Amino acid sequence: MNRTLLSVLLCSATTLSFAGDFIQWQDTSLTGLYGTGFEVDPETQETLTIEYANGWKWGDFFWFNDLVYFNGDENGFGNKTSYYGEIAPRFSFNKMTGKDLSVAFVKDWLIATCYEYGHGVNGDDYGHNLLVGAGVDLDVPAFDFVQLNLYQRFDLKGDNGESLQLTAVWKYSTPVAKSTFIFDGFIDWVMNSDGSYEKNLHICPQLKFDIGALCNMEGGKLLAGVEYDYWKNKYGIKDGNFGLDTDQNAISGIVQYHF
């Protein structure tokens, strides 16, 4: 998994490079998931997700890597495991200009970028896409944050052409007794494509409770809950092509620890 190692090194290098006054906040987490209902790949999967996010001098940064085990089964390409990740720095006009450019419910305007990579799904390699576009941070009452990014997708392998993608990311949290209820997730909507990559919609919310707080741990450290993963035309494969059902409805139990 050379690319997985590379992504870890890139994340570490980014953290070190932006140390000191460059870093305004940062968060690292490990999430274990066990779920069923997956399509294209084996129905039951176990996943370890590593995530790192920060706010830095000129914007924000997000990186994650999914390490997936197919519960002893093989997918259609003979793989028992896979990995997938994204490296997504954004550049804030508020921070870069030193001015408050907020307008109405838009708090910030950003240049949004993302690099996707993966292995072991949809053939030997999956991803290797560069996404470039614009983003906004929205001021939505009661939500911790809401982000919208509109990207042009460029397939670096040259197999799938170019496409347009809208991504929404959100987090909502509220106290419940001695704990905290958290509702967060993302939506990826690929709206058009000039190649073989089919239009697709990926919706993945998580519902979690702060179980660590119930055990007198520091708040926000240990979370548990469920994830729902809906993906129409998964991997950009049109439902029914190659005899595959690519409309996915999967449920996973999750445990998440924040460092």
C-alpha cells in the first residue's frame, strides 16, 4: 500500500510544516466500522478510517484514508482488502486577504482542491482524480459548520473523462443529558460526465453519541453510533451495467476516538 504510506507522510509533513502559528486548530481521529448492505464489493465489510483536519493560516485542510477488509471474501477483482483516501486543502479569501468578506449567510469564500486515490476497488486502481473548484462556508443556525464545494473533476488516469461534482459537508451537535448528540456527514453529487464515469449520488450521514463523557472522559474523545451509506451508481458504474446492482444502501456500527 505505497500510496497509503505516501498519504500518511503527506499528512505528517503538512502538520509539521504548518506548526506553530500556522496551525489554529487540529483534530485526529480513528474510526472502526462494521457494516452490511454494500454493493459491487462483498456485502459485509470492516473499515478502519484515519482522519486528520486542521485550520491553518491561509485556509483549512482535511485528509482521510479508509482501510477496508471484506470480511474474508473477495471482490470481483480478487481482492480481499482495499483502501481509499482524499487529501483536501482549501484556501480562504478571508484569511488570505485579512478581511471579512462575509455576505448574508456566506461566512467565507474559498478555493477548494482535492486529490482522490485508491486501490483494490473497481479494478486494481480506483481514483487518482484531481478536483479543483470553489467553496463557501455557510452560517446555518444551530450547525457547527456547513460547507459547500463545487469541483471540476479531472481523471489523472484518463479513463473517465471530466465531470462536475458538488460536495456538502456538515456537523450538528447538541447536549443530551451528560452526553452530546452529533449528526454529521457528507454528500457527493457528480452531476455530469463526458466519459465512462456515470453520474452518481453518494450520501453518508453519521449519528453518534459521546459515550466517553458518560465514563468521565474528556468530552468529544470517544463516540459511538451508526452510519448510513447510500450510493446511487456506486463508483460511477451505472446500475445494471455488467449485471451489477450499484445502488447501495449500507448500515454500519461505528466507534470513533479523537486524539
